[in-house]
Amino acid sequence: TQLIMGFVDNAVNRLLRLDDNQEAAVVLAPIDNKSSVDSVPTVKESEDLAIPQTLPTLRGELNYPEIWKLHKASYLHNKEEVKNWITAATAFKQTPTNKAAEVVHRKALIFETSIINEPSLAETILLRGSSRKFSRQPISFTQLSNILHYSTRGVPLDFLDSKSDNDNNKNSTIDIYLIVNDVEGLQAGAYFFDRYNESLEQLKNQVSREISGYLCLGQSLFSDANVVFFLMTDLNKILDTLGNRGYRASQFEAGVIAGKIYLTAYAQKVGASGSTFFDDAVSEFFSPHAADKSTMIAVGIGVPGYKSRPGKNLAGQLSRTEILTQ
């Protein structure tokens, strides 16, 4: 399927009976989708019906008006705006970062064509969680290579125009920077992942592992991590091309890539945890290479310091009310 980020927001929100300033549609996922720029998804006008009654959240909720103000500024209001946005957005093309003078060392990935003895996707999803303790045991360079290779095979988004991309769907709004603390066969330091050549470019060596923890709001968990990924984007370039909807698009793509990092890590018995971060400090640390870039999300990976139990598939075992209240 192809994920659709170009749609008429208010029409979809009305169709789904979403409560204004409570919920909003972000992306559409048609099954067996054949859409293109010339086939824009639309929703017929529907009568305004009452918002369905919802169960209250157990801990209440916080309202941030600025979030909704920013989100609504990115709305597309009619079919013509949708077509214009997709046409402009598909013109976006990520170009390989060429800053060879800043590279200390370069190393090609060594990944497996299939991860040996991997659990099934369903088993991996149930194994996946957010690690709360890393053991500081090393991971192999092959494990890191697998994570980078399989999490960057492209996201099928309508605005990335993957059909005209001849480089294995590698067009993306996201660049991956990382701090390596303990990986066998790879010097500790700061790196940029060149997805076009599938290689790691070392930007700094002799980096203390305390740096990765500091950048992630001073959390020791991310100092203990073997690797911390920072998914970054050039927001000025994105906003120039994709308009106000660009931040939403980059955030969403980064979230999908982060999810793939999680799954590929857990498929290899490596844990993962996401984090917020000090925005300016991350950009400054990876500068001058990342001087114009902003971080969307950070993800740390490492060998878990405890044995966790897999989750359970509750579908079919609990009633709708039980699922919503437990």
C-alpha cells in the first residue's frame, strides 16, 4: 500500500467523527492502493453528526493549544490544494550529503541478506517494548548494519515519489546521525549514515559515552546504550518544498523509521528505547555536518540488562470495553 499524507483534513476528520482539538487524522492507509498524483483521495461531504461518546481517560489529559494551532496551519482545504501539494512535494529529492572534508573515517555496512534465526514478525512485535536498562555488553557491527540497512529501505509515502527513484526507494526527508559507544569492530565516536552508499562516515572520534546520555535530557539509560540514533531533517528545505505540512510529514516518516529500528533490534535480541533530546545541543554536537538540521526523534539500542516477557495478543480474548479500560 501507499501511505497518503495529502488529503482534505476537515473532510476526513468529519467522516471519522473526530472531536475538534482532541483528535485528528494524520495519514491514510488505503489497502491495495492504486493512487497517484492524478488520482487524489477525496471524501464526499457528509452531514454533521454528533461526536460519539468516548470513555474518559483514567489519568485525564493535557491540552496544548499551540500544538493544535500548528497542526491546523498545515491543513489542506480542498482537492485542488491536495493536488498542488502532492505535485510540489514529489519534486522533493534528497541529495547525498557531500561533506567529505568533515569525515574522519568511512566504513561500509556488513549486513545479512536475512537475519539468521529471526523470530516471526508477529513474535517480534510482541517482544518489542521500550528497554529500561542496558547491560553495556557490546553488540556486533553486523547487528548495527542490519538495523541501519533494514530500517532505511524507504517508506511508501505519497509525497516521496518513490516510483521515479532509481536508487531502491532511498528518497527520504530524514538523515540518520548516531553516537557509537560500544560496537565490536567499530571505533566509538559520532557518525553520519550515508544511505546511498550504505556506509558510516565518522565525524568525531574519542567521544565519551556520557555525551549520548546528556543529549537525551541527561538520562543515564542513553549513556549505557551501545548506539544512539538521532533522526534529523533540514527543516528549512522541507518547509520550502512541503509548506506547513512539511513538519508533519518529516515527523511521521521519522516515527516509521524509528519503529523499524525497534523491530530490527528486537529481531536480533537487542533492546531499544526512544527519547526526547536537547534540540540545539544535538545540532551543535553534529555540526558543522548537521548545522542546518533539526532532530525529530532519538532512539537508543543496547543489550537489555534484564529478561523481559513478551506481550500478549489480546484481540479475541477480551471484550471491547475490557481492552479500552485495562
